Amino acid sequence: MLLVQRVVISGITYLEMRFGATDPKQSPRHIHLADAEWPTASELSAKVGFRSADPEAGPKGWKAAGKIFSLKVDGGDLYPDYVLDEKMRPLKVVRLILSLFKERKTPWGLAIWFGSANRRLRGGKPKDLLVSKSELVLLAAQDEVESGE
């Protein structure tokens, strides 16, 4: 049985974010978030196979190490699934991108950057190209930092 909470995030609900209401009138944050899976720390731990008494320890460890990021929602963290490879481990390029944007982007800024069409990627979204064109995504991040955008 799926336990569902009603959490409001800048005018959108957790349910809308997780299960995809994509009305064009929705907030820009909603559109970016509805375009990906955002498991909780416990859900991510279950997917990855962490075996700890604290189901949040693994994802929080990755976050503390700068390997992934999360959005704080109603006191809990939500993690984008696109930062993981097919073996459910953090993509190395994500750590590099996060280190580039460390002082420049908030977690919401990161989510929007990864989920937005990027002119440096010919309109592709960084999140969609992390595996197939990781070098280009990293170059797009570096270019953005260097240009001061």
C-alpha cells in the first residue's frame, strides 16, 4: 500500500509533482519536477538496496559527499532519479557538475538547470543527456560558470 502525503510546494502538491499534472498553467518548478521521478530517501534506499537501520543514511551520505542533491520538501529530502546510473549508483559527472555549481545554484536552481532545455546542448535537457553525452553536459555547466550566467 502506498502511503501518500499531501505536501504543498510553492503552490503545487507533492502528489502533482510525483504523479505528473503538467497543465501549462502550473508553476515552472512543477513542470521541471513532474518531468522526473523524485523518490524520498527511504524510497531511494530501497531502490538502491541500502541495508541500514536508518533508511535515509545512504542517500544522505551521498549528498554530504557531493555526489547527488536533493530538494527539501516538508522536512524530508526528495532525490532526482536521473542522477543515478543503471546500477543505481551516482553518476560521476553529476558530482563534477555539483562541484561547479556549489556556490552558484540552490537545490531548486540545480533541479531547474538539469530539467531545462539548454542552448549549449542544442535544446536538450542536461538530465536527459547525463549518460549519453556526459562530456557535453559537463562542458555546458563549465561554460555557464565561466560566462557568469
